Amino acid sequence: MTILMENEQELDLGFDYEKVLKLVIEKALEQEKCPYECEVNLTFTDNEGIININREFRELDVPTDVLSFPMVDYDSPADYDILESDDALAMYFNPESGELLLGDIVISVERAMEQAETYGHTLKREICFLTAHSMLHLLGYDHMEDEERIVMEKKQEEIQRMHELDFATGMLVQQDD
């Protein structure tokens, strides 16, 4: 698995985000039974950076906490059948590594800090949550309708609970040595 992380902002996250978010991404892929080695791009930006992206891609002039840009057009969430077509290799896989190009995640650290304070938890927990949320988007989930939102919320909780991932610390509750 390749995770390309870029930090375009200046705030200190206060934790080893590369190690912690790799674990969150791995657990999301494991939960959704992704049969492929994957590539994910994760960028940390500030509110100004995410506003610019929102303007360009969503015609919104506001800072959001996270944006997800999935590469695969799934027929239904985490349905990998579309990747078995003749055209899929050229469309969805990195020709050099053979990894599935899942897409991009962009997190506004400023906005995540604001939300962590509002919700009364740590920045690490908020960024872990946003990463799990975005991974579900990259795997074809959405929350435009109430039914979709409920499914996504349940999946986010499962990433945390079923894999014993503590979003507050970003670590496995029981680690194998």
C-alpha cells in the first residue's frame, strides 16, 4: 500500500500522523474487504487552502473539514466488480505499482481543530475520524440521503470498534507484538 502524505499547512498536529493514519486507512480497507493493494493521497491544508479547492470543485466559498476525491466510480459502495473489466486496469490502477488508485483526501487542519474543540475531543481523534470518513467516500459510500448517512455512520463506528481502533489515541487498543 502506498500512502502519499503532504502537509501544506503550518500547524503542529501533535502526533505521528503518518503512523496513525496509515493504521486508520488499513483498517478501513480491511473492513470493506478491499482485495487490492491501494494508493491513497492525503493532504493537510489550512482553511484558505480548502476554500480554494471548494471554490474550484464545488462552487462553495466556505472552509469544510475534509474533501474526498474518489477515483473509482463504483456501481455500489465497496463493490469491486467494476475493477474486473478490461478497461479498469488502465483507468484505475497505477501502471508502475499495480496498486488501485483510490483517490485523494484533503483535510483542513484548522477546521479539524475547531471541530475537535467544539466536540470536546482531541485533534488526533478528529483527524482519525475524518480520515475514516473519507476512506468510505473513496470506497463509494456517500451521505446525501438519510439512509446513506446512517450506513456511513455505522461503518465509521465499525472501523473504530470492530478493529479496536481508539480514535482518541489513534492506536490499536490491543496491539499484536
